[in-house]
Amino acid sequence: MREPKPPSPTARGLDRRALKYSASIAYDKRLYRHDIAGSIAHARMLGRQAIISDEDSQAIVGGLEEVRDEIEGGAFQWREELEDLHLNIEMRLREKIGEVAGRLHTARSRNDQVATDTRLFVMEMCDQGVAGIRAMQRSLLGVAEAEQDTVFPGYTHLQPAQPVTLAHHLLAYFEMLDRDTQRFAQCRDRADEMPLGSGALAGLPYPIDRESVARELGFSRVSRNSIDAVSDRDFVVDFHAAAAATMMHLSRLSEELILWSSQEFGLIRLPEEFATGSSIMPQKRNPDIAELTRGRVGRVYGNLMAILTTLKGLPLAYNRDLQEDKQPLFDTVDTLMPALEVLSAMLPVLVFDRERASEAASRGYTLATDLADYLVRRGIAFRDAHGAVAELVRHAHDAGKQLTELSLDEYRSFSPAFNEDVFGIDVRSSIAARDVPGGTAPVRVAEALAEARERLAGP
């Protein structure tokens, strides 16, 4: 048999510098499973439709399976001069089964081929993203259940505001992450449309069966417009956007862990296995994992902007600019998934200082709103009650006292509606009073924890 010539995208070939500049094999080889799966489904369809012979179809499928085994076994030699994933696989197939390999590319283009590969990859990564988020939600929920009765300071503007329970605070992140799973599910649904069969841009003059290929590959539908199919990367935008929102939520949590672990807050102690020391200061326990998560959000934001910028000026249909969708996509995946994994592992081993948290929850006049509500229940208009308590807090601050240290006479000097029972207001009564759906009252938090467990157990 003659030595097979490698397929070439141009008649004369590229200058070595141009080839090196345009080659994508260094990173797009990551899509080999999706590419080979698409090629196998395509070859089987060509045989079923008598576009190629059954014998050739079977030879192609067998050869592709061997190529896949070589790649997964580490024996495959990737060649930069073959430019991309598709040509590398096709060349190796040709070396294995000869000229028959050339029939594989009947009724398809690299344009619809790579679009199919990328969609399959994004669908898989959406599933992995949801799984990673669910694992983190389980970790959050476990901590929230363990800290269900822990009093914790609530903040607005990073200033002491009102007491809450730690479980209620952590469940806020559970809700954020729940929305993130919805975003990835929506992204997967939009990616779930097979472009294979669109050709380069205009469709194909062969009696292909796109629906059977879609079923084999796990797509629920085929694309409706061939031009859109090969040039669309909206689903990549969607993935970056979903990942960016998730990383933003992880960053907010990381920022709080960093603050809470500082000596000034002192609300948590980081476990040694998730903190680092200093090269010069022996006493340090640095929140590096949280800091790295917070820092890496910028990469995901940048990747989102990169694909939006790539797409914004492209005329229809396919343009080589679209090759630039891969590296940012892979980087976003490689940033998001480890962040979810490491935070899921770190959360259950955080140590909360419950005594200090309870003390912090009562500092900063956090019961002031409760005092205003107390006056409202005695017939005072809320705005008047608010003004009276504001003056009371100012008086306490100037006197260097907490609200619990004021006398009844001092209270009554700002409103005669205050009585002895005002001293029954404390952080526990404040928390218990927020007995509304979504509130921090223990009974509501218990309901929320149970409902969250049900959501995690559901489909």
C-alpha cells in the first residue's frame, strides 16, 4: 500500500510560521472523545443511508475505535503539522484502514464537525457543573444544620445590622447556588441542538439522516438553519455566563470567610489543611484557598468578555476567529470545577466561634430595630418610633453604653411608651420575632433546611 498522504486544507500548504500560528491541536485535542463519537455516528449513518458501503462504514467505525483506544492509552502521536484535532484523527485513521478513511468526510465539513464537538463538550460540562454545585450545596447544608442554633451577626454595608442565625446566613448561599444550577440547565438545553449535517454553511446534497445521528449522540433536536448552526457560539457565551455567576457567588462566600477568619472578626478558625503559613511570620494562618477563589473570578469574567468580543463583529457564516472559543472555554471549566471541589471540602471543617459570634450579634446596637418595633406595637407610628430609637442609640453611644446597660428612666426619656418588658428584648427574641416565610426565626430556618434537603434529593 502506498504511504498515505495527509489531508491538507490548502493545495500548496502553509508557511511553517503560518501553520504554527494557526494550529489548534495543542488544545483542541481535548475534544477527542466528542469528535470520535461524532465521527462514528456519522459513519454509521452514511452506511445506513447507502451513501457509503456497509463494509466501508464498519471499517471506519472499527478504525475510529482503535484510534480512540490509542489516545486513551497514551500511544497516539499528536502532530502539529496536521493543524487540528480533526486532521490528526483522520490521518491516523487513514494509516490504519487506508483510502477508505477518506470516505468519512463525505457529507460533512469541519465547520459543522467542530460545532458538534463543542456542543457535546458544553453539554457534558453543564452536567458536571450542576454536579459540582450540588456537592457544594450539600456541604453548605450540612454546616447549616450543625449550626442551626448558632446566633450570628448580620450586616448591611459591612456594619452590624441585626442578629440572625448562622444557618439562615449560609442558606442564602444555598439559594444563590440553586439559581446557578438553573443557569447551567438552561445552557445545556440551548447547547442541545445538533449542527452536524449543516455542511460548511448551506446544507448537504446527500440523503443524510440527521435525526438518527442526533439520537445516537444524545441530542434532543437538530439545528433548523445551516448558516446559524456553523456560526453560532451563543451556547459558549451561556456557559461562560453561568460559570461567571457561579464564581461570583463563590467569591462572595470566599470574601466572607476571609473577613470572618481575620483577628478583627474572629468568627471562624480555618483548618490547617485549607490554610497556609507565612514564610517569615510563624503565627500566620492565611486564607489562601478563599483568596485564590476570589482572585480567579477575574479569569472567568475575562473569558466571557473574550468570546463576546470574538463574536461581535463576525459576518455569517463560519470564520476562523471561532477557533478562539476553545482555550477560554477550557480555562473556565478548569477554573470553576476545582473551585467548587475545594470549597465543598473546606466548608465542613471550618470551626465557628459560637460564643464570639453571639457576642458580635449583640454589639453595635443591633437590637435598635427591635426597639422601634416594640414602640410600634404600643401605638407609635414607625417613623416616630424610628426617630426616638435613633436618639436613644445616640445617647447610648455618647455615654459609652450598650442598649442593655441603659436604665428604664433613660429609655423613657426618649419615649414614655417604654416599660420594664423592654429588657426582655435580646438577640434570641429578636431572631425569634422574624417568624415569616424566608425569615431567620428558628422555626422558619428549620422549614428551610428541610425544604433544601428535599430539593437536593429531587431530580
